[in-house]
Amino acid sequence: MRPLISFAIPTKNRYRYLIRLIESSLRIESENFEIVIHDNTEDNSEILEFLNGFEDKRISYFHNPEFLDMVENCNWAIRSCIGEYICFLGDDDAFAPSLIKLIPFLKRNDIKVFNTGIPIYEWPDVTHPIYGKKFAGRISFRRFTAKLKTIQTRKELTKAVGLGGTKMAKMPKIYHGVIHESVFSKLHETFGTYFPGPSPDMACSTAICKFVESYTYLDAPLIISGHGAKSAGGKGVASNHIGAIADQKFLPPDTMEHWSPKIPSIWTGPTIWAQTCLLVLKKNNETALVEKFNFNYLYAALVNKYPRLYPIVKPHLNKSFGLFPLAIPYVRIWAARLKSMTANIFKVYFNNSFSYHTDRFDRLDTAIDYVEEKVEKSKLSSKYF
């Protein structure tokens, strides 16, 4: 029987996360989903030994030991899915059981692009540069209404351009989103790939704004973003998300060939997102948005997060005005940062927050149970199941 939803999981050398994700998923009593793993690890004996302990048809495992860049591995993961809907996850991510129950509702209402609230789970191996291990094992997510909203994609894409591609605003997410197979088909038909840029998440979000006018958002925490020490999210938490582009072997080989001269040529979270957003806009012939791209916000974000990068950013500044154009975005960034720091203090020292649900769990499955308990209390099932 064809599953309603496939969870596409590209992975490489990160079995300690992947195993926990598989275990937590197979606890769910439903035949409506499959876990699709595309593994680019050279020696996969560890995961084979683990999978041999399961006789579960909901697991589809594919292995390619030959080197693949990140985009290629992601493409193969999507190609391997047979579900009507696809949810693209990292190997340190997870999802709440209520998400599976919601898929028939999406199908009945012909919803093609669906996003939810995203809890953040900091894996126990993550070390924060300020708080040390106090975030390790912590899950946090905003208090929610369990209400549906319709989001206009062009409006959110314009916001992302105004933020220099450093944030997605509320653009439709394919990574951590639920997307109908027809949308993926349209992506491949248009670009010859499911991921038309070096950062798969930003590439897809920017790309589908061209042909998806709006999408459905449910204000409920159903898809969990994991931050493991070896993941991009975990490196961001630890402020290690930085390096020479040539050293990032997981990037497509033509990354520098298409790199914008207006973006500092160094790999960080802000630069790779900005480059990807700008590249896809150009592929989509979005001339007006390319002209509005706010490079000053990008520069301010880089200097704010990585002060040591100022010498690299400086040549990109307007020689006549210097740092002045960065003043307003810098203040905006610091205001958001102070708000986040305040929330973090309440999380770490009081295990509470006015805006968030938060607690600490050493195991992924218990963190998922915590999320699911909050979802069940919201009466979500009586509205949509």
C-alpha cells in the first residue's frame, strides 16, 4: 500500500542521530508513512546492523558509498520517496505523531504546501558558547493557537529579500514542511533538480514562491528541528558555522563559479543563504527583487554575529558612506538578539518562558512525548483529525 507521506532523510556519518530518529518514528502506530533514508556514508556497517533488528516495511534504506555533495544526496532522498506527500528532514530532526494523523485532512482539502510550528531540540552533545551545556537536551517551542492560516508567498519572499536572504521570513518551507509530490515535480520540471541552489532549504523556499501563490500554516508544533553538534544548526548554536568555501566539500562543486561578487566569499549561515536566495531569484528572472536585495542587512548580520569578519566585509561597503548604511539593520538585529537573549535566560535559569514551552530531556523520544502532550491538550484532534 502506498503511504500518504514519506519522510525523506539524507544522511552521512551521523548515525547517532539517525538511529534515535528511526526509533522514535517507529513507535507511531500507523501504516500511513514511510521513513526514506539515503545514506552517503562510506562504511555503513553500523546502520545495517541496527536495521537488521527491524522487520518494518515502513523503512526504506538506500546506500551510495561514492561521494555525493549535499544537494545530490538530498535529490536522491526525494527521488526515493513514494508517498503522496513528502516531508524533508535532517537526520537529527523528528516529528510528532499528530502530524501523521493530520495528513488525511490535507488530502481532503487539497492542501499542497503545509507548514507547522517548529520546536527546537538541542541534542545533549551541543555546547553553547555562552551557556555551555545548559541548553543540552532542551526543547523549546512557542505557545501556540492550533489555528490554520493562509500565508501569501510573494509577500514573504519580499520580506526575505529585505533581510538580505539571511532569514526566510515565513516563506513556504520544504525542509521541515509537508509538500505534495506535484510541487516537487514542478520544481524538477522547472530547474532539473529539486534543490536549485547550494543551500537546499533556502533554494526550495525561494524557488516555489514563483509558482505557489499561498500555502497553509498550522500554528502547532508538529515538526521538530534538531540541533546536533555535527549539524549546521548545532554549529550555529556553537558559533562554529564558518569556514572557507573551498573547504566545505559537501557544497556543489560549482558553488564559487556562481558566487555573487557582492557577497563575501566565505561560508557562514548568512552568506550561504543569501547566495542561494539571490541565485534562485536570478534563475527565476525575478529582476525587480534582485535589484531590491538588501546587501546592507547581510553585511550587518555578518558583522553582528562574527565581528572578526569585518575585514572581509569592509571591501563590500560603500566607500562614500562606510558603516552608516549598516546602522539601521544593525540596530534591528541587536533588538531581535536582545529579545532572544532574554528568552534564553528564562529558559536556562527558570526553565520557563512567557512565550515558549520549554524543558530538558536527555532522550529524543521523551522530548517528542512532551511536544505531543501539549498538542493533545490543544484539542487539535477535534478540529482536524
